[in-house]
Amino acid sequence: MVIYFDNAATSYPKPFQVPQAMDNFLRSRSANPGRGGHRMALEAGRVVLGVREQVSGLIYAGEPEEIIFTSSATEALNLALIGGLRTGDHLVISSMEHNAVARTAYHLKGIGVEVGVVEADRWGMITPEDVARAIKRNTRMVAAVHASNVTGGIMPIEEIGSLCRKAGIRFLVDASQTAGVIPVNVQQAQADLLAFPGHKGLYGPPGIGVLYVGSGIELEPRKFGGTGSQSEDLEMPHLIPDRYEAGTLNTVGIAGLGAGIDFVQQTGMEKIAAHERELTRHLMVEIKDISRIKIYGPPNPEDRVGVVGFNIEGVDSTEVAFILDQVYGIAVRAGLHCAPLAHKTLGTLEKGLVRVSFSIFNTHKEVDQLISALHEIVREY
């Protein structure tokens, strides 16, 4: 039996309600929503609308139409960044961003967008003051990760959102590691754009993501095609969300996402966060004094989501992960975690680090087994 500690990549196991909802959808209403007036198409449309309303309520959006379904958080972030910036604009990102933001920013540099990088401190944290110093007269957007996928560090998005709103700058939040784990309120954060996947903290399937587009925010579409609306026009409709949802939606994935959100809300987000925090504290307390182990990120578990990154001096991170998998049946993630800027900040760009990430389904007994395994690895390698 595998002990699964790679929930920051994708949550496992999924609640039984998720595959059940997907199976029910495929068996009874797997038509194309918005593409016909027959009963099954209308039922499929109601499922999509229902989940759109769920997501809207989850993040305290104004209207369900502000919720755009994408194939992933990466596609959502691409739409927000490439669709919202032009030559001559200035974009501010942090040095803790995932490549979904960092590589997109690098692409934008090639078409004349200026990019400023806010350097995080040795714990991998940024402050509103850091962001304020990076803002220029032509700054169009600030993009910030809500919690790092490398360290778990939770960034002060409400304070950053406030300074962006006062400066008239768009604020984009990457909530990939926080949606479903800690409350994400777009009103309190004053976020104009917010992206997250369905397959991590919301326990949905892969292949479904979300972009919240706030009222009055206009983006250039990144996909073009059929929407089932205004089909007589060769331009993409201005109707939202259709403008950004060309092609057939991943309706079965949307149905699974809805079931995942139900699970999170029935379980209680506070309960999930408290459980993951306790597991994080348990692991950090027990391994911080093991010789040759170094933990990265904020020293206080309260400042993290359920992610712990560490290295064993003298042993490559990928080797540690391989041993844990092959010898102990423990699945973790090693390497650069698609976040080279973060690893450069932490000084781990050459060696990467071992990442442990929790879900509601992990237990203290499993954490004890990992701790025991790490003691043995330190002794033998």
C-alpha cells in the first residue's frame, strides 16, 4: 500500500463522490451543453451552470458568469496574462512563481512586455512593501502565488491586492495550492483575476481549471471557435463566459469538480486546513533536529499550507525520493517542482529538494513512517 505525499501535484485518493458523479454524468447526460435544445443538452447545461455557481460561491465572486472553465490552472493563468497584457505594459511577478506564470512572463518579454521580479527572502516570502517598490508608472498587472508549491509559504495577498487596487493595477492570484484548503475570497483579496485547478485541494479530476475574471476586466481570448452563442458572427462573442470558452467544455470534469467542492464543503475547509497544518507541524518538529536535514520555507507551520520541502545533506533529492518510493512505499516529489525561480531564491537550483505535501486523507501514522524512513536513510547514506 503506497503512502501518498504528493498532493501538491494532484490529490489522491479522490473522494468516492467524484468518480461517482463523473460516471453518472457520462451515463445519463453526456451531451454538449449549449449546443442543442434537446433534453440531454439542457441537462448538461444545468450541470455546468450549477458547478459555475458552486465555484462562484466558493470564492465569493459577484456572478457565476465571472467563472471561466479551462483545462487547467496553467491555461487559466495564460489567459489572464497573455490576454491581459500588451507591448509596453509592465508586469510584476515574484521569485516564488510556478512556471505557469514564470514561463508565460518570459514569453511576454519576447513581445515587448516588461517584467519585474520581486525577490523573496530566505524563507521564500514576499511582502507588500517588496511589491510596492517594484511598481512603475507603466505597471499593468501584478501576479502573485497565494501559497508556494515549493515551500507552502502563504503570501499576504489581501495586502498586495489592496495596494494594487489603490494604484489602479490589475491583480492576478495563483491559488493552485490554496483553493479548497484555505479560504480564497476574491472580494477581500481585491483580486481582479484568480486561477486554480480542480485536481488539487478541491479533490476533482485532472483536466479542469478555473479562471475568475472580475467585473469590468476584459481579456483577449486565447482560443477561438464555437460557443453555441452568436454563431452568425465570425468574431468571438463578447458574452461572458462564452468569450473565453471556445470549443466543447470538459463537462465530465466539471461534474467531478462539483462533487469535489461538495466534499470540501461537507468536510469543512477549516477542518481540512487544521488537519494538514497538524501533519505539517508533526513532520517539521520531528525532522528539524535530524542531522544533515535542512527544511526550507517559513519556520512556523501556521505560515504554510500542508507542504514541507527539505534536503538531506550529501544525498541528491531525487535519490531520496527514489529510496522512499522503492524501499518504503512512500510517494513524494523531488527536483525543481516546475519552479526554478523559487529554487534559485532558496539556493536549491542545482540540487532541487524533496517535497512532502498532505491532504485530508493522510494520517499521523503515515507521517511517523516517513520520519522513521528518513532516520534510516540518514544513517545509511
